[in-house]
Amino acid sequence: MSFNTFRASLRTAAPLRRAAAGKALPRSTFSRKYSTPPPPPAAETPKPKPGSNTALYLGLAGVAAIGVTYYFIKGEDGAAAAVKSIQTKAKFVPTKQDYQKVYNRVAELLDEAGEYDDGSYGPVILRLAWHASGTYDKDSNTGGSNYATMRFEPESLHNANAGLNIARDVMEKVKQEFPWISYGDLWTLGGVAAIQEMGGPKIPWRPGRIDGFAASATPDGRLPDASQGSDHLRNIFYRMGFNDQEIVALSGAHALGRCHSNRSTYEGPWTFSPTTLTNDYFKLLFDEKWVWKKWNGPKQLEDKNTKSLMMLPTDYVLTQDKSFKKHAKAYADDQDLFFREYVSFVDIPPLFYFADSRWCSASL
């Protein structure tokens, strides 16, 4: 059995037009298929550092996920021993079809939001994937989506994670139906579903994350502070291994979702169609006149014409910083370029195998 055909075809859809000012476009239903690129050449699987507690973290679901990762990386022969061990201990080896079922269930749940926000759980589920991943530190190799430590306090109570209990509760329904999948794999696959089902590009994804304990949680302060400027953005994202172009591309997912005053203290959507991923975030940054909002909340900008949209200081800086601006303008002019580079920036091994940090924020 070969997994070289793991890339699923993405839906084709006519370009979506912006909605009238102040109104959101209805979410369209796209092809519900998760995707992953063909396996790379054989590579050594990272080994736990001496004295680590990795072995303690391997529950049956974690063992199964590791076996699948061996399958992807080393092929059938290299995975034989791992698969045999999994069959002995867990008596279940998830396949492409099993992960597809998980994806399908998440896609269904996106439409069950009712009156929540703009009628979709997509943005908040994408935010969960990002905030679980955005704690990654390339130098210490800590944080990231591996171990899924946002399940525990105090990480779940960090200010940057306010409101994500909603997404975790939604994804818990999926976990109850598919108990074999790790939380790290579930949350990141949920992010893939959210992007693709909201009209975004096909996102490569691979399983292999394992569930850890609270002791593996990262300290507060690793996620971006929306009130800061370009230096802060670089400090946060360079720590994860990104460059300026990647920072800008990942910021483009602010086309989705909205801020909430009872969570981040900011308020409002970035675009007129907050449940459809387009390059409108970049277009609006340059096409609209942005002024500081007069209100009792923190500093944020609003569009002068309709006063129904908002931008954060960390958004507006993309038009002020010379390096950021050239990339933001390129994406404003070309949605296909934005989609292509967005995908290329999130598809960087080996992070996607074990502790991926490369996701983008959807809402605060």
C-alpha cells in the first residue's frame, strides 16, 4: 500500500466577490478532503534527548500516530516494526480513510455554529490550531502543536488564549467520536479543514503529534501582542523560524474571523467576508482609509468609510514597515501569489511531522 497518492484534489470554485459593506458573505461548502504531499526521501526520525520524558507521553493513540509517521517517512519496509508494535499494543492503525473521516466531521461541525459569530466555527478552530502551534521555539525545540498543552492550566488561561475554550469544546466532540487521534493531530487537522472549507488553498498535513502533560506547557508571552509594532512581530516570529515574507503571508489569514472585546479587548472583523479566505485583508489595508477608533477600548483602527472594519496595530504596521510593505502589496495585487506562498510557508518539514508551528492566526 502506498501513501504517495495522499494529496487529495481541491475543489474548484469561481472567484468570490467581496460582500457589500458591513455584510458577510455566506460560507460556501468546498470539497472536504484533507491533503498531504508525497513522502520525502527517507530521513531519520528525530530521537528523544537523553533524560527526556517522551516515552511517558506515548499513550496508545500516540503510538498509533507515531507508527503512521514512520510509514510516511520511511515507507512500508521502514515502518514494519513500528506497525507491528502498534498492532500489538493498540490493535488499531489509522489509515488515510480514518483521517478523512475526522476531517469530514470537523467540516460538518463548521456549519453547526448557529448564531455564533458569523455562522461558522471555522475561524476559532483555525485560531486554536495557530495558538497551539505558535508557541514553538526553534532553538530550544519546545512548544508547538506537539503535546497539545493548551489542554492544561495555566496555558489554557493565558490571555492570548481567551475564548479558545469554545474551539476546544467543539473539537472535543470530534475527539469523543475518534478517540484514537491525538489532540495535536486533531487540532492541526481542524485548522486544515477550516482553511480549506472557507475557500483557502490546499494545505499539506501529516499526523504524528503525541499528547503530553502539563509539565510540557510553555510560559506565557510566546504569542503576538496585537498592540505592538514591527520589532515585536519579528521577535515573536523569528523565534519560530520565520522571515519577514512569511510573517506577512501568515498574517493574511486575518481575512477570517473577528476580534471580541470580552476576549482580546479588541472588537470587530478585518474584512467584509470573515468566513471566506481571500486576499481582501491585504487589499483593504491599502485601499481603505484607516483612522484610530474613538472608543473606550485599546488602540485599534477602523475604516473611515463604513466604520465597520478594524485593523490592529500589528496589522497596520505591514503598511508602514518597508520590508513588510513590499510583501503585503504583492499579496494585495495577486491572490494566487498569496495562496501559493502561504502554502509553501506552512509546508516546511520536519515541523509538520512532530511539532509544527507554522500556522496563521484567524481571530483574537
